[in-house]
Amino acid sequence: MEFFDYFDNVPENIVIVSPEFKILAATKRYLATTMRTREEIIGKIFLKEVYQDPQFSFEENPVILSIKKAIESKQVDYLDVLRYDLEKPAAEGGGYDTRYWEASHTPVLDDAGNVKYVIQNTQDVTERELARKARRASEEKFKFLTDAVPQLIHTAEANGACTYVNRRWLDYTGLTLNEFLDNGWHKVVHPDDIHSVVERQKEAIYEHEEFQAELRFKNKDGNYRWHLVRSMPMKDENGQVVMRVGSAYDIHGTKQMVQELLESNEQMSALSDQVQQAYQRAEEQRLTLERLIMQAPAIFAILKGPEHTFDLVNPHYQRLFPNRKLLGKTVAEAVPEVVEQGFIQILDNVFNTRVPFVANEIGIKLDWQNNGQVTEAFFTTTYQPLVENKQVTGIIAFGYEVTDKVKLRQELEQLKGTKV
């Protein structure tokens, strides 16, 4: 009896089944995790009479196959991460609860070497897997955004080592992503430009500043074209650079135009048209990027001046405040609820110090519908200083809402606390 008490209170999700797959025993932790009582499961056929999942038949159930393997080999069999939904009791609304698991199946032998029973030890890794899926979705969105813009986009470590390039880089150079990583990008820089650009990059990295240079990149046909390269440091709340994000814009046509104008005064008459064409191209690129921002599945706004006046708001941002006018108003005027929550001080600090503000799952209490009812929502957001001509002229606000994710985690934590 004392041994059973020990087993019953082991803080693990353990269930014991016979070679015929009948449930012989289970820990309290297992019962709480699976939302069942001992009377409901003991003596039942595991995963057939109890804990069924409609996506699997009993014979093809990967858990049953793993148990069979453990019985046949008489060795522990490990099951990789598996989604196995649990049927919720009718008292809790019925239906199925999405769960992800890792499991091991350990056969226990008698004196004759025959399998007496199998011990299953499972780990509920649902929260980890959901977070991993959310992170992967976020990475896919970032990749989609960078592949959609017409510029050559890259990211790098704080020390300048390349970590990612978008599809346009690969299409332009004919290289693979692995060939770009670290300092692999050096191979596509013109030999006459590489020394100066590396020295200027080192200086910008040391000073934690923006890097900008004009240099020639080799395309997949072996031809070099001039590009304007910019690299911006992304800093954390302590002012430390966590990564760098850069872009390269083809200025070969403009560069040739300037060179030709310098070489021949006869082309001065065409200067106005050529400059206008160059401007129009740049404006088209700007409008393309603006359209991308307006269509991006994230919240985006530009706040101009020390008063933080809304200058640009994309539809996802505006939908947060369906009954309010934002453009042309200061943050304090348009969203007065954030004043007491300290967000104006945060914006002032970013504007005055040039230090970005990065927040993960920050809560904001607002009257979202402008109907007098204040509710809390959660966001992962970044406030980045907007620098023009070496002066801070505003703030770029970028982020996405994670309220559902936070509330789900809170509910899971509350559920775990209740079950314990």
C-alpha cells in the first residue's frame, strides 16, 4: 500500500498498461493532465476504450505502434513529438483539447524474460510546440515581407556577420544562402571596393551607428552594378546592438548618368529629364514600399515630431481604433488612455535618446471601441527612432497583437494551477 502511495504521487505523467493494452495503473499527475478519473480508465483498453483520438485508428495509432515495438524488442522505445488531442469531459464543454506530447515506453520483464507490463512516461510539451509554431509563423511573415520588397535585404549579427538574405539577393547573385552567411558576401563585392567597405563597416559596428556606402556587386552573369547599401543597428533597451538590418538599392543607372554628365557638358541639356526619371524611379520604389507597409499583416505607424503626431497609419493599426481619427493628431490627443500608462514617456525617451524601445507581450489598457469600456490587449512592439539628415524627426512603431497567445498561456497556467 505504501509503495502504491509513492507511485500514485510521482510528479510525472505515468500510466502502466498490460501487453494486452489494458490500463493497470496511473499517477495522479497523469489523471489530472488527461482530465480523467481512475474509475474511468482502469481496466480499459488504452487508446481504444479510453483516450481515443479520431485522427488515428487503434491499429495505426503511433502510440500503440511504439508500445508494440517496446514489447517486441524488450527495450525502451521513444516517441517523437506527436500531436494527440484529448477529449474533454462533457462538464468542461466537450470537444477536443489540442495537445502535443513526447513519450517513452519502457517494458518491464518477469523472471522468465517475458513482458509483464509497459510503463509510459509522457511529457506535455503543448506550450513549447505552440510557441515554436508561433515563432515559425513570425519568421515566415518576415521572410515574406523581405521577399516582397524590391530591394536586396539582409540581416547580420551585431559584429556584422551575415545571417540572412532575401530571395532577391539569391536571384541577383546566383548564390545560395549558405554561401552568403558570415562573411561570404565578400565574394560578390568588386575587388576595388572591398577594402574600403570593410573598413567603413568596422567603424560603424564599433560606433553602433548606421552604415552607408556605394559599392559594386557582381550579378549571376558576372557583371558588376553599383548599389547604395544601408545597414541599421537594432538595439535593445540597454542600448546594445542585437542585430543589424540592411538593404541594397541598385543605383547603377544613376551612377552612370552622373559620370556621363561629368565627362561631357553636351549632356547638360538632358540633365533635367534624367534627374526626373531617377526621381520617379525612386518615388516608385518608395510607393511600392509604402504599399507593402499598408498591406503588411502587422501594425505600423509613423509618429512625427516631439509631440508624436500620427503621420502614417496602416489599416491593421487603424483597426485597433475603429471609431477614432488618428492621422494629424498627437498620441496624447488621439489615445489619451496611454498617458497615465507611461507610453508618452517611452516615446519621449526614444525621440530624445535615439535608443529604440522593444517590448515583448506588453499589456495596454484602452477604450478600443471608444464606448467607455476599457479592456487590456497585449502586443509585441518596437519603437524605432526615425533619423533624417542625422536628426531624429519621428518614431517608427511596428508590432503585432499577441492577446490570444498570452490569454491562452494564462489559461493553461491557471488550468495547471487548478489541477495541481
